[in-house]
Amino acid sequence: MTEKRIRVLVAKAGLDGHDRGAKVIAQALRDAGMEVIYTGLRQTPEQIVETAIQEDVQVVALSSLSGAHIQLFPPVAQLLREQGAVDVLVLGGGVIPAEDIPYLKGSGIAEIFTSGTSTVDIIKYIQERV
């Protein structure tokens, strides 16, 4: 019997045009045996949620370097809940000030991984919770 691979959607929300970090995370997750769907740049929360539901992912990993994480991450978590996808683990990462993390977690983002977080730690976090 084969074990089902963890499916992760890696998404760049908003007008952020930098995706190097998201691509590094996507590759690390693939190398760890996860199935990764990368949405590309400039996705709206609605597009991210639509793709997450269509692809039946277990994890949505959001990336932001532009400073718009407060405006973009919570709507993704909310829209997923509204669509009944309450079991999808929503993660955030990128350049996110420490003072914003409690708000993001309170709005449905399970964990925030700031710049410099080891990919090993991110992989372990996902594997332990999915």
C-alpha cells in the first residue's frame, strides 16, 4: 500500500513580483516527497482558494515580501473556511515583522516562517501536522 503524498499549494499573493523564496520552498518540499503546486506571481486570495480547492491540497503556503501580508493572508484563511476547507493548513512566510505575527495567527494562519527559516523546519512542521 502506498502512502498518499502531502499536497501543498505554494502561492504568491498580491502584487509582489519576487518569487525566489517561494521557489526555494517549493523545491525543498518536492525534495521532501511532497506534491507541490505553484501558482505563480500576483494571485488574488480568491484565485489561491479556488486553486487550493480544485487541487485538493492539504496545505496552502503563502509568501509575501511586499508588506501586504496583513491584507492578503487572512482573506485566504477566511475564504477557505467559507468554502468548507477547514482542514487545510494555511502557512505564511516571507518578510513579516514579528509584531504582525500574532494578528496573522489569530486570523487563521497556523504558522509564520520569516526570512531565514530553515527549510528543514518548514518540512518538519508540515509533516507533523498533516
